[in-house]
Amino acid sequence: MKPLRSIAIAVGLALVTLLLVFFWRERPSQQPSISELGQPPVVAPEAKPEIRYPLPEAQPPIAGTEAPAIPPLPALGESDSFTSDLLTQLFGESALQLLVPQHFIRRLVLIIDALPRKDLPMQHLPVRSPLGSFETAGDAGAEIIATANFSRYAPYVALAEAVPPERLAEAYLRIYPLLEEAYREMDHPEGYFNDRMIEVLDHLLATPQVKEPIPVVKHIARYRYADPQLESLSAGQKILLRMGSENARRVKNVLQQLRNQLVGTRTGEGKPAPQSSG
């Protein structure tokens, strides 16, 4: 197996780790077609935004050596087999138990873009459900998130930590043309996905630290945070709280290291920006 393939799929797994903990909510009874992802709304043309975070330049090969040949990426609409092949070559068929390889790039971009907002388009998630179900402890009316719930996500957190940050950044740059294309075809025709990626990373890194246990209240068929300030957080920030403080700390460490690789740690560049609701 070529190292490049391992790198590419590893970054896909790491970037969707946060998405594996959304299962508080019921899935819609009817799921819109994935083709809707590529249908942008009719909007007035806007001025092309200034690029805030240019992609890092590729490092030149060491003197006296030749750069390895890199096969071309598939077309975005034909990338399903590319994704499936990388999954099975690296992890075997069991990898498909975690991800949804159909329209994976489009799903990934859509969810990353949505993390700073209040709701996620759950019907388009690029991941499958973790084993078990959300657990609480305590009596009715005084429930908290059960510590047993956090262990459901530990394997995915460990997976996110399994790849060095420089390899994650290399993989991100490798598949970036597909990410950019997916971002532009949705509702950002003049958008620059790397700017949005850094904005989302900063937003998640700004998630407040909350002392556990965290009280929750039952609302119809799902739970909400009892604290209105926590309930008002974005979908992505509530996901981090939901997985437990230790898991959240480890995930945020991965995200910070990835950001450092993509942006650098010069003055003012290594710290999260203020929160944004997206």
C-alpha cells in the first residue's frame, strides 16, 4: 500500500471524529437525496472575498532526490470508489462500519461548514452511528450525562490521535482540490474552503471548559443541556461537551496541532479566534 493513500484516508477519519457523537436526535423519517448537496440556492452575486489563510506551499524535494510521483485525484463526482478503496486498503472492510463512503467528500465539507451553526444536516453525515446509545444518570428531573457514555467515543478519539499532525496536514493539502470544489458547488461559488476550515477549527477550539457532571433535561424524544448558555452553543461545540472533558481535551489538541500545521504558530496565528456562530 502506498503511504500517500494511508495519509489521505487518515485525515478523513480524523476530521470527522467530532461527528460521531451527534446521536442525541432522531433521524428524519424521510432523508433528502444527496443530490441536493450540489444544488446551490439562487443568490445575488457577491464580491470575491479576500483570502485570509493561503494554503501552505509544498516543500521542495531534498537536493539530489526526485519527488515521488503522485497519481491524479479523481473527479469529485467519481470519488466514491477512491474513498472506498482507501478505506479498505488501510483498515479492511471493517472501516466501512465507521464511514459512509458514498459522496464522502461532499458530506465532509457540508458538515465541517455546518459545525459552527445551531443544527447539523444529519441526513448527510459522512459517518455511521457508534455502538450503544446516549446514556444519562440520576433521577428524572435531575439527570446528568453518564460517564459511561463517554467511553463510546474513546476509540474514535484514539483514531484521531493515531496520525502525526504533519501527516494530517499533508493529506489535507493532497485532497484539497476536491474539498474546494465541493465547497464551491454548494453555496459558496466564490468561497475559499481553507479560510472556512480555519474558522471552524478556531470556533471549536474556543469551546468553553465545563465542570462535570453536566445536567441535562428530557425534551420530547431527546435531551437538552439544562444550562441555557450551554444549550445556546453551536452544534459543534455541544458535540465536544457531550463526549466528556477528557475526550474533548484530546480532540482539541489534535485540532490545534492541525491548525498549527496549516497556519503556523507565529504571533497571533497559533491562538483560536473569537467564537463565531457561522
